[in-house]
Amino acid sequence: MTPSTHVVTNQPPPLADYDVFSQDAALREAFARHVGDEVAEEATGELRALGEAAGSARAQEWGARANEHRPVLRTHDRFGHRIDEVDFHPDWHLLLGQAVSAGLTDAWSRPHGQLRRSAGFLVWTQVDAGHGCPVSMTHAAVPALRAQPELAAVWEPLLTSHVYEPGLRPATAKAGALAGMGMTEKQGGSDVRANATRAEPLAEPGVYALTGHKWFCSAPMSDVFLVLARAPEGLTCFLVPRVLPDGERNAFRIQRLKDKLGDRSNASSEVEFDGTTQGWRVGEEGRGVATIIEMVAATRLDCVTGSAAIMRQAVAQATHHAAHREAFGGPLIDKPLMRNVLADLALESEAATALAMRLAAAYDAAAAGSAQERHLLRLALPAAKYWVTKRCTPLTVEALECLGGNGYVEESAMPRLLRQSPLNSIWEGSGNIQALDVLRALQREPGALNAFLTEVGQAAGGDHRLDAAVKALLHELSDLEGIEARARRLVERLALVLQGSLLVRHAPPAVADAFCASRLGGDWGGAFGTLPGTLDLAAIAERARPLPEG
């Protein structure tokens, strides 16, 4: 018999058909400590069901195909009529259908709603991050819309519905709707006060004609958009539906789809309003930024959570590969240097998850009336958005390298994670915008710093390196001379101290010790895999490995 020339050995099995929630110790534990006893069993059951769906081979195929087959713009039908529609692969709709039915656009009507939704968002985003964009914006539109109660009465039930119903129809004819956002213009970028889109009042009270161009408008097939435009009294927020109440299409011209580095399953577009575009005012004229800032705060939290999701999936893939791949006489995960790398990646991922869940719990408490938690969010949210999203890309690169050449191949899904990893650091304000926002909070809202120090103070005495880091942070805050030039360093310290305090209070001793030794104590080379050799690296790496409970 002729021997086979192609025998596959020493290749890890696919990481598929596992529970993404239950096999993530950091997420499972963080969720449990924040959720109330009255809903813990129900909420945990929901997340386990979503985790099983997210870990299924079927869902992983949905994510792969939705990215492989990009959205296609159709500006006109075959008769020449303007239609401005985007065609998506069927798996895009399956992904969105699962997200909506799981309540990922509904955090506003349930106990611990933001925490439950954020945990679900972290789970389901690991299948595909692109469709998370319309999910996030739909969820975040609700608090902004509440500035105009009569509009909220129509749209909030649709945006928080657990029914996904694609297709452009009047809102009254649908069981569920998605929302998008149109703020950025080509001449201003993050400086929305430079926006030039005009809004002229029409005869009907509260209705305006919009004329202008938006440089980035994601998910243009959504049912409705929150848009900033310049009304007679200044920059104002408007609700712009794709279909008007009488069933006519609104003048919403999709000029082109962006050819992006990542986020390929999602359509990002440039759109134009031609003066016949109708928008309904949301909030007061001239108060557009103040109105839409509620939406921005919610989507910034999703940037943190979405990055934590990418980091977790990257670490899961790396630890799974290393546990099943043998080299140099044994499993990779048992090699001291590889174990150091995996443990370091696991630390970064767990710290990001713990922080995301703490912010989600604060969001719930602030919505229930806690001024302390509202102040904490004012400082901690932009700091977390800056730091966690910045750490996502280097972590993903290192995790990809753990798979060697296999990680550089599209079939591994690691290149998709890598392409996606920088997005959340750009979306909703890049690093400098977040750093400046932290300075603004420190200078204008003293309650924010007090709330932050109260939060980290709960870990006082738990680790001498954390205590020293808090002292050094206070020293830096006492010197405001030239603070803008060193704002990034300050924000990094704020985020690390907050992460350290959470891990010292809640994580296993091995995790807290390693985080404080490396991120706060200075005993770290900076690159992943340079943790002190005296730490319990095996316990940290094994904790991050996706395994069934028990």
C-alpha cells in the first residue's frame, strides 16, 4: 500500500460548540457580583443560552460569511428610480436577529438592564463585531430620544423590541426598528461644532428640512437616524426616518459605502440630505450636543465592552491552540515562555472585562438616581474608553502570533479580529478626544474625582503596589501645569488604578498579584510575555482557557 502523503496530526480541534459565557470565568464572576439576587437566575440563564449560541459552529459560520460577502450599495432600481438600498448577506440578518431577540437593544425596561445587556453584548460580539454597530446605536438612541417625549412614545417601543424586522416601511407598520447616527462631517470630524448641515423649519411644528452631507453614517439601512444639523438657534439634534409617516421614502441619499480596514460585515456610508429631507427636532434648538451626548455615553460604553469582547475571543483562541498544539516535546501551554505570554494576555483581558462590567453596573445605578455612580461614570468612562480600546490591538497581534502562521490565515478568524481591533479606539472619539474629556471632567466636575477616589479607595491596603500607584496619581493630579500635553499618561494611570482596584478586590490572588506587579509595580517589560517569573503564571493562563464549568 502506498503511504498517504497527507496525514493531519498535531492540529488543534476547532474552538466550537462551547458556551462563550459560562466558560469565561472573568465575565461570569464579574456579572455575578453586580447582578441583583432577584434576577440573577433568570439573567444567568439568558446569558448561558446566548453563550451557547455564540460558541456554536453555526454562528461562527454566520460571522465568517457576513464578513466575506460585504454589503453592496444599490442607488437605483433597474428602471432608474432612486432607491438607496444596501444588500446584506443573509447571515448578517441572522446575526442581527439573534442580537435583537436576545435583548441587546433593550437595556431600559428591565432590572439591571444595562449590566445584562452589556454582558450579552460582550458574548455575542465575539461572533461578529460588525453587526454590533447598529445594535449599539439602536440601544443608545433611546436616552437621547427621551428629550422629545412624543417622538420617544412612537420610537422607543420599536427600538427596544425583541423582534428584528428588516426592510424599509413606516414605523407604524413594523414590530421592531433599528437606529443609526449621523454626526461626522468631512470638514470637522470629531469637532461637531464645525458641522455645516442646515436645518430649516417647515410649516409643521418641530419638523425641518435638512440640507448637507455626512462623512460617516453607519448601517444606512436602519429605520431612523439621530442627526446633528445647524438650525436657526444653533446645532440641534434631529430624528431622520428613512420612511416618512405617509409611507414615502425620505430623501436620504447614500453616496457610497466606505472601503474599510475592518468592520466589513457592516455598511458604513456617506449620505446627503438635499433640502427635501425631513427631520423631527429632538430636544431644544441649539442644544444638539447636550441632547445627543446621552447616546454618545452609551455607545462609548459599548466601545469598552466591544473591545473586551475582541480581547476575550483572541485570548480564548490563543489558549485553546496552545493547550492542543505540541512542540519541542510537549503542549505549548506548558512551555514557560509561552505560558508567560498567555498569562499576560489573560491579565489584560480580565482587567478589561472587570472594568466593562463595573461601568455597566454604574450605568444602571446612575439611571436609578445615584449621583455617586453618575460622577464615577463621568471620569471612568472616557478613561476606560481610552485605555481598553488602545490595549485591544497589541493584545490581538500577540494572540495571533501564538497560533504562528496559522493565525495569519483568514480561516483562523484571527485576521478578522485584528482588522476589527483598532475600530473602537476611533469610534465615538479617538484617544485625544477621550483624554481631553477626562481633563474637562477633572476641571469642571469635582464630584467625578471624588467618586473615582472613593471607588479605588475600597481596595486600600489590599496591595502595596496599588496603594503606591494611587499616591503617585494624586501627586500627578496636584500639578496641572502643562497637563494637556501629558493627558494620555494621566488617563492611562487612571484606568490602570481603577482596573487594579477591581482585581485586588474581586479577582483570584494570582491574577491580582500579577496585575499589580506588572501594570502598577513596574516589574514588567511592557511587551506581552515579560511578567516576573515568580508569579503563578500557570494558574492565570489556565483560568483564561475556555473549558466547561467544573
